[in-house]
Amino acid sequence: MVGSTGSADGSKGDLSAGAPRAGGALVLIGGHEDKTGERQILREVVAGARGRPIVVATLASEVAGELWSEYEQVFRALGAGDVRHLDIAQRGDANEERWWRSIEDAGGVFFTGGDQLKITSKLGGSCAADAIVGLYRRGGLVAGTSAGASVMSETMLVGGAGEESAKVRGAVRMAPGLGLVRDILVDQHFAQRGRLGRLLGAVAHNPRLLGVGVDEDTAAVIDAGRSLRVLGSGAVYVVDGRGISHTNLVEEQEDKVLSLFDVRLHVLSAGDVFDLETRRPLGG
């Protein structure tokens, strides 16, 4: 049985101690992925499950039933034979055997959009979370769209004004995520909602974190925690703040626009690959 501090394979599922040893793939989708045309991104999810069950987690949404019906239909149309619904209504249910059992033998987990805090507040430190960590460590796939993408990282963005320049005391809000990948921060609906200022502000708070902004109908696929490759019709924006030489973040003028010197921005499109260890694009 999965315990509160370990999964069936003996791995520690409590992510507060650091990210799990990378083994599988993460598919971070910026939202509004194609569900009727070529469906390239969702095909990647099905392929990554390698013929094993796909678990659709609708924890973030107020319309869980509708999303489950939609994604079940799409995944089955793309060749997934066994599609399961993870519909945890409240935190106490996340330790029930039926939920972690449904994850334990799966090949992939897919988080739908909604509110990322609903995911972490229901799953964090639970048996179901342990099972997801175990699946990932064994080489499985964990994917998420919109809020389901933001929740993957150790630290996640949960709020902040888009479509404007970041302020010294801007309303950028962060919280602990599921921690499947370390040292990155994910934002979604990126170009469509003008979120560059928000991501810059978040990276300024801790330049150790690599900011990753994902456009709609676009995915950043992280393979074994080492590299990021891009799928889809839009771009992935990578903000590297390690070289920041100056910021006015500690100034008292709360409404002053944030200054950042020597921040590096990479813009990646379909087929591009980025090395997460060296923080450099590969090829090109």
C-alpha cells in the first residue's frame, strides 16, 4: 500500500524535501491545445503513456464532468484504450486506495486547467501524490494544461497582473507546487494574456528559478528533467535571471516599475530544444 510518505516502489512521495529523481517526461501545455485537428500535443501525451492507462485529473476545475467527457473522447480517438478519471472532491479523499491504485499502473497522468491551488491543496502530501511521483520516477508521463502546467514545478505562480509592466511591489503571488521539476517557474496562456511582465517579476524575486512561459496550443516537453523541447503552434519563452546585475525590487516605492539589468530571454518555437542544465539552446 502507498503510505503518506512513500509510494509502492518505496520512493518518497513528499515533495517538500526536493524534486523527485527525474525519469519520465513532463508535458507543460499553455492551454487551449488543439483537440479537433492534428492534435499534435495530445498525441504526444498518448504516445508517452506507451499503451498503458491515462488518468485524467480534473481537480482544478469547477466543470470536472465536462472536461472529463471531452478529454476521454479525445484520448480514446487517439488510440488510448484505457482512460480513467481522477476526480478528488476534497483533500481527505486523496488518500483513498481507489485513487492511488488507478494511478499506480498507469502510463500517464493528465491535469486539466482551472485553479492550480485546488490541485495542490487536494493532492499535496497525499497517497495520490505519492503515486504520481512513483509513476514519473518509473519513466511515466505527467502532463498538464493551463493551471495543470503551472502546478508541475517546485514553486508555482498563482497570481499577478498580466498585460502590464511589473511593479516593484507587484501582485506576483507564488506558492509551493507539486515539485516534479526543480528550478523552473511555469506560466501559461503566455503571449495571449501578455504575461511577460509577470514572469519577469517572478524571476526577479528569485533569479535561481528559470522562467518558462508557454503560449496556447504549445507545449514544453521536459525529458528526464534535462532538456526542454517545443511542440505546437506558438512559442515557449525562457527567462534566465542568473546574470541579473541590478534590480530595484527592494525599493520602497511600491508602484514604481521594476528595473532588471542583464536578464536573458530565449524565444523557442516548434522543434527547438533547450538544455536545462546549461541553460542554453541546443543546435540552431
